[in-house]
Amino acid sequence: MSATLQEACYENTTAVYMALELSNKQWKVLIGDGHHHRHKTVVAGDIAGLLEQIALFRAKWCIPSEAPVFSCYEAGRDGFWLHRCLLSHGVKNVVVDSSSIKVDQRARRMKTDHLDVKSLHGQLIRYVKGDDDVWRVVHVPSVEDEDRRRLYRERERLISEQGQHTNRIKSLLVLHGIRMELRKDFAEQLDTLCQWDGTPLPAELRDELRREWHRREQVQAQLKELHELQKVRIEAAVCGEGPEGLIKQLMILKSVGWQSAWSLVMELFGWRHFRNRRELAGCTGLNPSPYNSGDSEREQGISKAGNRRVRRILIELAWLWLRYQPDSALTRWFNERWAGQGKRGRRVGIVAVARRLVIALWKYLETGEIPAGAVLKPAV
């Protein structure tokens, strides 16, 4: 997308630049051609009104219809539907990572939607003219690739909800001096539970606990349904073909389970394409961030940019790799370099293992090269 925008700019001396500041109720729009500007506000989601503002700007300043229109907005709640909609109307749009936008650090920064859209507009012009460092552009997935991520992310939310209901039930019980582990027959136990002094639980509390338990059971039933759906899709897949096939291929490696493989493929390997290992490490946020200025030189740790879900799974998978792949080259390297450096040293080392592991898994999926010394699961 960036190469297309910048090449198009050099081919056309006249262009229209449009920056959008999105909110729930209205959108701030700044349209300009580098010399003239037009600030407008449209109702959120009003694409017809947005296109009308572009047409009015063209008419007012006699901009030819063949002049391209470039636009940008920050990634957020609206996601990527607007990006796809603008592309369908011939607008060359980019979605910007908001955390990459540079801001003035000299004093207290004024922030209004008007100032934000003005800043975006100026940076868009610089970006289209070839300044790649002005911000980071979000890689927009296809509709199909975006949809494949739903199942795993819904599972994450359900697991979180299950924990919330469990903690709520236990907290309500502790208020009355009851500490117990929740079992499947908790609904029947409620009728016999007593407070610290042996008196029955108050009626309203018992009803609230029963409702909370019912909600927890509903979440568990939905979780079970999702797990069954995942298993059916993996079993029906052909190894190495399509996203489910990549999951099946990853699961051949010992220590890689089906949930870890599912998240890595749907969030990363199934739709992203990397030219080298630096791009891969940068996408996962596992790349180093050194600080070298004058005589000051230190390491600030990993950047933590990119997909936090993938990064979390990789750290968990790195620990599992050390446990279930003790003879692999990666495990031997960790033991030689980090195993004797104490708890903090091992935590630092496991991040390095995760970075090397994701590169090894990427090569495995791309070329079929098994990580050095890795053991495969026995055929069933």
C-alpha cells in the first residue's frame, strides 16, 4: 500500500489529501491539496457526506477528476470497514498505528480533534511524498482473514468471563466466612451451606449465587462448543493446506498444542507474509530496543509492539519448548547461556528463546525445515 501511494504521488502533481479523526458520533475531516484546506464535520458513518465533501473541494479549487485522493485515519474502534469502503470508491487510504504518531514533547501538549486531524493531514502529505518514518501503517487483513480470528478471540473473552464469575461467587461466600472450591454440584450445595455461625445463607444471597452459577455454566457450555468446533475443523484439514492445515502442521512438533498452534496461525502465520526474520520479530514485539546516546548505552528490553496475543502465547510456548524439547538446539543454547543466571536471568532468557522459536516455526511452515534437534509427536 505505501509503495502504491508514494509512486502515485510522483506521477501526479495535483492530489487531494484527506485526514479523518473518528469518534462515535461525528467525524472531523480536513481536506486539502497542499495549498488550500477545508475543515468539515460529518455524521459518523456518513460515507455519502464524506464523498460529497471531496466533490465540493474539487469543484471549489478546480481540481481535475483524475487527480487522486489520499486519505488516512487512526486504527481504532471502527476497524477496517472504512478502509475497505474508501478503497471501493477510489480513495487511496492507509490505516495508521496511533502509537507511532510523533508528538511534541517540549511541554504540556494541547489535544483536540481539530488539532489531531490537522496533524494527521500534514503527516499524510509527508508520507505520500516518500517519508516512510513519519508513522507506521497497519497491515489490513482481508475480510476472510479477519473473520478467522473471531473464534480464538471469543474463546479468550469467555475464559475471562468464566474467571470473573468464579471469583464473584467465591467473594460472595467469603463475605459470610465460607471458603470452598466450586464443584459441579454447587447448585445443590447452596441449599445446605451455612454461614460462619452455622445459620443458613440469607435468601437474597442464595438467589444471587444461583444466578451467578447459572451464568458461569452458560459460559462453560459456550467454551465447550467452541472447543469442539476447533477440533472438527482441525481434523478435517489437510496438513499444510490452508490455515487449519498450518495448525495441523505445527501440532506435529512436540510441545505445540492445538490452542497455541491455532492462535499463532490465525493471528500471525495464516495471513501475514514476512521477507526476513527482522520483520517477524518486529511484528511480534520481540525485537530489542537499544538506547545509545553519547556515552550512555543500555538495553531497554523488547519493544512490545505488534500483536500482544501472539507475544503472550510465544512466551508460554517457549517454556513448554524447554520442557518437552530438552535435546533441541534451542534448549541447549538456553541452558548454556541462561540457566545458571537466577530467576531474573531466566526470565530475560526466555524472551530470547521466544524470539528464536517464532523464527524457527516460521521457517518450518514456509520451507518444512524442522527446528534443529526438535522431536516430532509419535504418529497416532
